[in-house]
Amino acid sequence: MFDWLVVGAGFAGSVLAERLASQRGETVLVIDRRSHIGGNAFDWYDEAGILVHRYGPHIFHTNAEAIVAYLSQFTTWRPYEHRVLAKVDGKLVPIPINLDTINRLYGLDLTSKQMEQFLVERRESVEEIRTAEDVVVGTVGRELYEKFFQGYTRKQWGVDPSQLSKSVTARVPTRTNRDDRYFTDTFQCMPAGGYTRMFHRMLAHPKIKVMLQTDYREIRKVIPYRRLIFTGPIDEFFDFRLGKLPYRSLRFEHVTLDRPRVQPVAVVNYPQTEAFTRVTEYKHLTGQQHPQTSLTYEYPTDDGDPYYPVPRAENEVLYKRYEALAAQQTDAIFVGRLATYRYYNMDQVIGQALAAFNRIQKTGAPALSL
Ligand code: FAD
Ligand code: UDP
């Protein structure tokens, strides 16, 4: 009899398993239907021996010192500040849009103050900023919105930005200075030995057992456990009884080329051309020295593994109905990007898992399911 069954070996499941085993001395069985731990943050050495991320580029960034301190028990860090270029009108220019983006795109030599005026003249007045379109046209105007955001978003989400919540494009700021970092968080680093090695250390506790290639549905009636932590898609847990929640998927095309470097930065976005959204070259992230280089092309799709909850009002309404069902589930806790239908970064999922653990500590574990 395990004290806990944890479904999913990504950040949500692994953090909780580690806390329950190390702080409460309880036994935990972690299962994942994939053949590896780490969830979407899984990285591995490909056939060429290059460390790549199987599910697209994962850059760790946070302002939360407590989360860094927590993870630092399991990894050391390689400082890395993420930079992204967008291929727009045939030029590679910085995204988020900054002073250099505007100057290079339009052949100008504006100062920051002049760029502010440039934007004031172009931005549209939007009465209430609700959608992913409103955020951008209200900041940089329609022309830059169409160049940088509309095409990318249609590819990425399969719908127009006007159909998505403002939170989607609000992730990408606009700057009138020359800061070309993708993130401005106080802590931006990569786990020095990679994510998977960090997960191995988190799950190495003797009270934790891991079973891979195992779906919850296969074992839920077979393996005895007292309480459940579920980090998979919440609608699937309830057998889609209220209908399907849309999750956007990606097809990843991984390639290795016989040259040391291809792109000037780790990620190049393609908002205007190509069927893929972005291309990632991993050696920029990892600092690995190798005569070859490996890249990933991301092709968004509806079918396939669920990667992104789709932030729009009608989906939130359906999620809230599932959340109400989950609240009645006295022996189970739902945590993570898929189980709480939130477009969360890694640090937010870790924060959510640590908060769930603190609640268990304060109020006791949920009732037994015997
Ligand atoms: P997941 O990592 O999805 O883990 C859930 C696990 O549960 C999966 O392994 C799944 O196989 C398993 N599972 C589901 N259902 C079942 C079942 N029925 N039975 C058994 N196992 C099951 N965040 C950042 O901070 N920085 C980034 O740069 C970044 N880049 C990203 C790029 C891409 C392309 C994507 C898709 C996400 C990115 N993220 C990034 C977000 C990050 O991946 C997530 O925040 C984080 O990995 C979510 O962890 P999780 O444990 O909630 O979910
Ligand atoms: N986005 C865009 N053009 C870009 C970069 C981002 O339109 O060049 C939009 C797009 O809708 C994307 C969202 O902003 O899904 C959030 O971007 P982010 O880079 O955070 O996406 P993620 O890394 O989570 O896929």
C-alpha cells in the first residue's frame, strides 16, 4: 500500500513526490505514461551526443528566490539569458520588440524617446483590453501587430488573436530601450547537467518508486494507494464527462546538422513565413561544445500530446465546471499545467506544487480512498 500515487513525473508530480517522501517520510509511487521522467522539460543526449529538449526549448527563469533555493538542492546552474530573433520582412530582428527592432526594420535611427512617440502615433485606443489582439494593437499598433503577432499566433493556436485571452500575448512585452533579453526575471539559468539529471536527483529518495510507460487508467484499480495527486489533463481524469477541454499540441521535428552553429541565437521565430513557428538551436542554451548542432522545428497541431491549455473565456467556463468536480474528490489533489488548465511556466508549476504541499502540511492529507 503506497501512501500516495502521483500521476505524472513532470515538475508538478516530481516536486510533490519529493516533498512527501523527504518531509513526511511517506511512500510514493510516481507513474508516467511516457517512457521518461521530467514531463515536458525532459532533455536527453540525441544520437549525435547533443543535449536537446524533446518537447521544445525550456528556459528556466523566475523572480522567486524560494523556488531557486528549492531546485538548487538538486542541481547547480549555468547562467543563461535567453535571446530570440524574429524573421520579419526578410530581416532577423529582436523580439520582444525593442528600439533596435524598430530601427532595423524601418532603417531608422530613433532614440528611446523618439520610439515612444513612434508608438504613440501608431497604437490604437482600445476601450477595454480583453483579447490577445487588443494587447498588441493597443501598444504598438496594427502594422507591427500583423508583422510580429498575428501570423505567429494563428499558427501557434489555430485561431486569430482576437479569439484568445489577453494573457497570451501579454507574455511578450514591448521595450523602448535596447534590452533584447526575452525575460527580465532576476534569476535566469539552466540546470547545469540538464533537466533530466535534476529530476533524477529529485526522485532518487528511497521512499519514491517510479513506474514509466504506465497510464493511470491501467493501474488505478490494481495498485493499492491511499491518496492521489493527479497532474494529467483534468477532463481526461473525469472521462470527458462535461466535454473535451481543448489543449494545443505540437509536432517536433528534430534535426542534426554537420556544422557547429546555424543560428545567431537559441531561438528564431517565424511570424510571417513557414509552417513552423520557431526553430531552436540547443547549444546556445547548454553551452555544449560539439562539431555538430541539433535543432528543433515546432509545428503546432490540434492532435497529439496536450501541451498548451487554450486561454479563452469559454474554455475557462468549462474548466471551472471540471474544477468543481475536482473539489468534490476528497482523496485527490489536482496540480500542474494540465490538471489546473493554466498556461504556467515551470516556476509557476513548482510554486503551485510547493503551495499544495504546504496545504497538506497545514490541513492534513485528504481523506483515505480505501
Ligand atoms: P507536464 O510536464 O506536462 O507533466 C505531466 C506528465 O503527466 C506528463 O509527463 C504526462 O505524460 C503525464 N501524464 C498525463 N496523464 C497521465 C496519465 N493518465 N497516466 C500517466 N501519466 C500521465 N516553461 C518555462 O518556464 N520556460 C520555458 O522556456 C518553457 N518552454 C516551454 C516550451 C514548450 C514547447 C512547452 C510545451 C512548454 C514550455 N514551458 C516552459 C512550460 C513547462 O513545460 C510547464 O510549465 C511544465 O513542464 C509543466 O509541468 P507539469 O508537471 O504541470 O506538466
Ligand atoms: N507571440 C507572437 N509572436 C512571437 C512571439 C510570441 O505572436 O514572435 C505570441 C504567440 O501567441 C505566443 C505568445 O505570444 O503563443 C506567447 O509567447 P511565448 O514565447 O511566451 O510562447 P511559449 O514559449 O509559451 O510557446
